[in-house]
Amino acid sequence: MTTSGEIDWADLLQQATEAATHAYAPYSDFPVGAAGLTDDGRIVIGCNVENASYGLGLCAECGMVSHLHQSGGGRLVAMVAANPEGDKLAPCGRCRQLLHEAGGGSLLVDTESGARPLRELLVDAFGPEDLDARKV
Ligand code: THU
């Protein structure tokens, strides 16, 4: 975050791009990095980690959310995923749900079409409050 409290999107993209260089993606050959800004100003990062049992691969966003909790918790307020060339990538559907738990609908996700609140990318999301409201 800048001193004025604005989100430094260029720095976030740079951190995601750098994180992507650490990906373990020998099966897809599609390295991904993710970087997020927390509500107390920390940067958390992750990279995708694949597995010989293909379906067990972990997206970069999974590592980033693990880093969020490992480094003190809190909420994500902004994030971006990118390849090692610095191209922004759209989080997959499963990761949108993961991001919703960690940042909610107001989490800003940088995309090729600009920074968008997660509620636009995951419409009518199912979340923790639904468990309380709908439990039988
Ligand atoms: N991948 C991510 O890490 N994040 C996404 O949101 C999209 C996909 C990874 C999963 C897999 O290791 C590779 O990219 C190809 O799908």
C-alpha cells in the first residue's frame, strides 16, 4: 500500500510475477503467481504447486491464502494472479470461492479488464453466513 492508503497495483503485479517464477508446474507448464494485500498492509504471495496425481494440483491462490493465515491472518483487500511474463490471469472458479472466504465480495481482483470487486466475478456467492442462515 502507498502512504496515501492507495493500492499499489504495479507492486502487487510485480510480486505475483516474481512468485510465478517459483511455481512447480511440470505437468501444465503453466506457472502462476498470486499476490494479495491484507487489511493491515501486508503482502502475501503464493505459486501453483502441481502433483503427479494431476487433480491434486494447488493453484497459486491456495498458497497465497495459506500465507495469509500463516503470517497473521486478517482479510484480503486486493489481489492479482499473473504468469512469469507479468500477464494478469483470471482466478479459476474454485479460487474465486477460496478468495471469497478470505476477502469477501469487496475484495478487489485485478484483471485484464481492470480491478473488479469479487462480487462481480462470483455472483450470489455462497459463504460462511449462509451456513448460519440456512442450517437445518
Ligand atoms: N492456476 C492457478 O494457479 N490459478 C488459477 O486461478 C488458474 C490456474 C494453475 C493451476 C494449474 O497448475 C495451472 O495453472 C494450469 O491450469
